[in-house]
Amino acid sequence: MNQEKREHWKSQIGFILASAGSAIGLGSIWRFPYITGEYGGGAFVIVYLVCIVLIGIPVMLCEFALGRRTQRDPVGAYAALSGNNRFWKLVGFMGVASGFIILAYYSVVGGWTIAYTLKSLTGQIAQFTTPDSAWQEFLSFTAHPLWPLFFHAVFMVLCVAVVYGGVRKGIERVNDVLMPALFVILIAMIIRALTLPGAGAGVEFFLKPDFSKLTAKAWLIAIGHGFFTLSLGMGAMITYGSYVDRKTDLWSATLWIIFLDTAVSMMAGLAIFPVVFAMGADPAGGPGLIFKVLPAVFNKMPGGTYLWSTLFFFLLVIAALASGLSLLEVVTAHLVDKGYDRKKTAVWAGFLIFLLGIPCSLSFGVLSEYKIFGRNFFDTLDYFAANILLPLGGLLVCVFVGWVWGSSHSFHEIASGSEEVHEHKHKWLKCWSFFVRYLTPLAMAVVFIVSAGVMKVE
Ligand code: PHE
């Protein structure tokens, strides 16, 4: 194990910010507010928190422990602790492949957010005063054969530029700036949103508990979302964990990362819904909310016609970029650990991922008629990664850590560096074993079966 040679995070805070940067992404900012409003407001938040405790915390700890113990990329990590077992190496490889696939379509959306920031800055967004006109613009922009590809390329170049610089000089340094900037913008937006007349209705839509909406589906959505938003199940956290030294407290870092991601998700809801309601718009879902409703809504906001839309889209760029570069790092780390040069690898991996992103981008234009089982290329990759690869990866990492590496070995890894865990060793070990061997894998198995479409839940 190349412990001496491997680059490590400069500080625990740098590690926390980079991992939080990976977690906080498009998923946290546009998806969480929407599904919360849809599936029961405050009641859904409670369900989400329960899922995070049952699944999010244990799986993240598994990944960090695996990474730090082996100081290797996902494939190397599984290989090192399984006696080079082929099956487990394949599981690690599945994570690397997930990074490749997710980044291909994530970068297309990342490109849209860059384009919208520029459109806001140049005042183009200010022309769309109704959701319909904003939507028309979105449809014609994404269907254009060249512009979305250009911005997809810009997004990939930014990711490559950061990963090129390495762990400390690239990833850590950039996140040290991006994450605080994200918080400042978000807080400014919340203050503006909550002081608009009529903001209360938005807060009510977002958070008023409605327990009748807590169906089995709501639980599954909560778990599935928790997985994607915390960047679990694909080795991103194994990779980031492999840059951690032995003095770092993995337990408290995990709690911080999860707290930051959840806080940003909640804050995004508080920044978005009061504005939507105060301006009398319809809280549509998903990309519709961001590209259809918000441009029209921002234009009616007092206090700078396009200031707020520029800030909002810039916020999305930051969030998407910090996540995107963690995806690229997973692929790069794998090849670097195989002995390739980091700089060349980052460029090549970025280029190949860009190529896979081309048909994703064109899915909204010239390729929109090409369907694979009823889904366009973009949706196919998203479905395959988010519903199959990630839940399967999450289930397997738990089984590996609980049963193959073993709960007591993995527990020692977590305890090293953490006084708190060390102090209550016996109690915590029992609890850890129960979660990582039984509870979490079982919950993950159910999620996998349902999300892969083997079983249906309404
Ligand atoms: N967590 C990111 C988001 O919320 C997406 C992501 C998934 C990033 C998996 C890395 C790995 O948008």
C-alpha cells in the first residue's frame, strides 16, 4: 500500500468541504425541495432524516473506512481487502463505471446551468416574463445542436482543470472557495425570499406536515434520493476517503458532511418556494421548476431584475461543479492508482466522458426520437445509474464491509482518530455490527429490488 506516496487532504476541514461539495449538487438544490413539497412537507423531512440515519450514515462510514484503510481507488480497495477476489474487484469497477456514466449526463445539465448564468448576466433571461415563454426558450435552447454541447464541453473543461491540479492544489483548494461562496449566496437568497410579501404560503407548501402523503413510495423516494444526494454507492466517498490520514475523525466528518448536505437542501427549499408563491407561480417539478418557473419569477422580483437569477444559476453552477469533479476524480484515481500520469489521465478521461455526453445532450434535440425501452439516451443513463448501479453499489459495499472485511476490523478503522467512538467502544461496536451486517443491507436490498423495477410500489 502506497501510504507514503499518496497525497492527503491538508486539513480535516478541507476533507469535509470537498466531500460536502460532492454531496451538495443538483440533487440537493432542485430535487429535494420539489420531492419534499410533493410527498408530505415536514412529514417527508422526518422520513428523510430517518433514512439518512439508517442508511446514509452507515454507508458513508463504510466507504470512508474502506478508502482510508486501503489508501486506494475503489477497485484497489476491494482488491486489497478481499485477497484480490475477482467478484469484489468487479464491484469496485462498477463504481468507476458509474462515475463515468453519471458524469456524462450530469455535465450536460451542468452546461445548462453555465449557459443560464450567462443568459442571466447578459439580460436575456429578463425577456421571459411568463413561465410559458421561459419554457419555450428552454426547449429551444436544449434542442439546439451546438450550444448545449459547447457548454457541456465548458463544464467538462472546468472539471478537468481542477482534477488536473491534484487533491490539495486542485480539489481541496477549489472547494475551500466554492463551498463558502455557495452558503453566502444561499443565505442572501433566503433573506430576500422570506422578506417578500406572501412568502409564508411557500414555506407552508414546503414544510407543512401532511402525514397522509407518507406512502411506501415516499419512503423509497427518500432513500433513493438520500443515496444520490450523498454521492454514495459508487466509490466517490471511497476515493475521497483514500486521501484521509489516520489522525482524521471519520465519524465526526461524516456527521458534518451529512449535516451540510441536508442543511443546503432545506435552505434551497426556503429560498425557492417563498419566491414562487409570493409571485403567484405554480410550483412545478424538477427541471420545470428551475428553467420554466424561476426565470419568469425572478423577473418580477423587486431588487434588481436579473441579479437574483444570476445568483441562483451561479449557485447551481457551483453545486454542479463540486459534484462533477468528484465524479471525474473517481475515474481518474482508478487510473492513477494503476500507474498512469494524473494530468494526462484527467484530460483523457474528461474527453471520453465528454464524448459519451454528446448523445445525452442531443437527446433533447436531433436524437429525441431514438428511444431505448421508451427512454431517450439521457434518461436511459440516468435510470441505469440512479436506479440500478447506485443502490446495488450501496448494498454491496455494506455486505463487503459487514461480512467480508468484517464489522470489527472496519470498526477499528472508524475508531482510529475518533475519541468519541473510542471512548464507548463496546457499545458502538455492537451497534455498528447490527447496522452494517443486518439493518442497512436489508433496507438496501429492498430499495434495489424496487428501484430496479423487479417489484412495484405505489
Ligand atoms: N450528490 C450529487 C448531487 O446531489 C450527485 C452525485 C452522485 C455526485 C454521485 C457524485 C456521486 O447532485
